Amino acid sequence: MQRATRRQLFGSVFAGGAILAAAVLLSPAAVLAHAEALSARPELFAAALVALYLLRPFVLWPISAISVLVGYVYGLSVGVPVGLAGAVLTSLPPFALARYVRTDDGVFGYLGKHGDRLVDATGELRGIVAARLAPLPADGVAYAAGLSRVSVGTMLVGTFLGEFPWVVAAVLAGSSMRTLSVQGLSSGLPLVVGAGSLAVLLLAGPAYRHLRERGDPA
């Protein structure tokens, strides 16, 4: 095993363990309830919301958990733009971290090269939008984009467009609650199927052209 590979695997395991420990120790329901208590003080609540979005990737919370809080406090009309801005903001830490550790060596180099090939086949924006629409881990998409050649601007725009239906659904759920709750929160089957199908349609054309260029009989 190459030295770079060993170093990257060790670092990934260490970081993953720290993130997992934080996820176990910090309950999203309790933290969001404390944040909601600040809603009577708009400036403090806004600051807490920014902190939640920035720290969320490191405690493995879904974006939808914070979107529910946003909808519960702000309602639908204000909550949707705030939730979309938050979804874009919360994608930056993992993207920046992956961009910082990007290298041509080891596991990260292998993943980056395969990510570059995927970007070349699908196009940057189309690939990010499709990945965000698909029911994939949001942070996994951000890390993968950071290891590839995806630009910051494309990452932000693609996240905004791809997260749109998920954020709207979560904000709508939060705005309709009488008491804040994130227990058992999940997207409805029609939304999952619809967004996933749209992701497949976005990738179908580039995938077909890529296979034709390779001469693949499939």
C-alpha cells in the first residue's frame, strides 16, 4: 500500500470517527429546540442558524432537519429562500475541505480522477443538479465535487437547483407543524421518486453519448 494511501485512509478513519462521535453526542432534536427558543430574538436566531448550517456537515445531520426549523420559525414565504440559502451555505465546508486535500496520489487521487471523468461525461452543472436531486447523502456529493474539477460557482448553482424540491418539502412540513419536531422526518415517496426520476432523465443523454463514444454495444 502506498504511503499516500495509508496516510489518507488513516486521516479519513480518524476524521470519520470524530464526526460519528459528534453525531452520537449531539441530538438534532435538542439542538434545534434550543435554536428555536431564540426565535423571539431575530438577530440571535439568525446567527444560530448560520452556525447550524456551517456545523451540520460535521455532525451528520440531514439538511432537511434545519429546513424544518426554518419553516417552523419563518413560514413558507420567507422559509424557502432562507432554506435554499442555507442549503448552499452548508455545502461549502465539505466541498472546501475536499478541495483542500485534493491530490493526484492515493485514494483521494483515484476518486478525484474518476470524478473528473464523470464531470467530463455529464457536464459540471448537469452532474451536480442530478446528484442533488437523487436521494444521495448531501455531504457525499459535496466531498466528491471538491475532489473533482467542479468550480465553486457551479457547485453553488447546482446545489441551489438540485436541493430546491427537498428544501421546499421540508420547509412546508415545518411551517405546518404546531410544535417543532424532527422525529421520523422523511421525504414522501412521490417526492423521492419524482426527484430521482428527474435525476435519471438529466443523466440519460450524457450517459448514452458516453457509451456510444466508447463503442459500448449496450
